[in-house]
Amino acid sequence: MSGRIVVTEFITLDGVIQDPGGSGEYERGGWSFEYNRGDEGDKFKLDELMASDAQLLGRITYEGFAEAWPTMNDEQGFADRMNSMPKYVVSTTIKDPSWENTAVISDNVPEEVAKLKDQYEGDILIAGSAKLIKTLLENDLVDEWRLMVFPEILGEGKRLFPDGGIDRRKLKLTDERALGPDGIRLLRYERAA
């Protein structure tokens, strides 16, 4: 059995995934903190991380995570898992990553990601990382989409599906539900047969 590449995103109604946590790199960042995803949403994110084998990240997302997570603590163990699990960053500029358990993929990205799928049996999560996701989608390497859709239109920003370069794909809805009191929807899709 091989691992599965799972894209997990906070996304606005107009498809923006840029800076949901508010790192300061985007003037409209921090939008996800304006909503309550409820206990069910928090449990989903914790269970998702705990059940995964590794993370795969683009450079910008990696740098934001590597700056924030090593100093965090929580009772549920989310921060411990983020810090201890294997991480792979796709970058041509990072040579010596500082975040523990991180390896760099600097070239042959589709081939290296295919090798990761053979190396792990469980999920390999990708958050953020729009450019990396586009590359993986172009090479038919994404197995599942987990989208927390926030009831917000930002009007600009990096989108999960930019125009051009991607062939048509049919997906199968595997889960759909409300999270919290503020209108967030969880949508899960897998490849259609």
C-alpha cells in the first residue's frame, strides 16, 4: 500500500488560501481567526494531523510554520506532533532547514513526491503551498482534498486553483458538513473512479 497526498486547506469562498493565520506577508491575512470552527472543527484538524505520517510543504508555508511551531505548546499534543513528525520542504533556496525532522526536496519534485508516496503508508499532508500543489496536480499526484471553506470573499490573493496549466479533473464528494456556528463548511473529495 502506498501513501496518499492529501491537500488540506483553509479556503475562502473565492478560492483564496493565502495567509489564513496572519503572518503579516499579506495585508488581508489572518482571515481564518475571525471565525469559530467549533469543537468539531478543532477535533477534525487534530485527528487529521495525528493520523498522518508526514507533511509536505512549499517554502513560504514551511518558513511560516518553522517560525511559529517550535515555540508552541498545547494540551492536546498538536504542537508536539507538528514538531516531531517528518517534514519535507520543496525549495531551491533552503539548504539547511532549522525545524527538526525536515528534509529538503530541491529538484525532480514529481519524482521525489512519488517516492514519498512509496515510503509512507498513510497520509502526507500539504497545507498552504499553492505553487507546490499546482505542480502535484499537473502530475496527477493529489489523492484527496480536504477543504475548510470559510464564508468570506477576499477578492484577491493566492488561490488554490489558479488559471491555466491544469487539466480537468472529476472528484467524488466523500464528506460534507458544517463546522462551528459561523458557517464554515468542510468538504472532502477524492479522485472519481
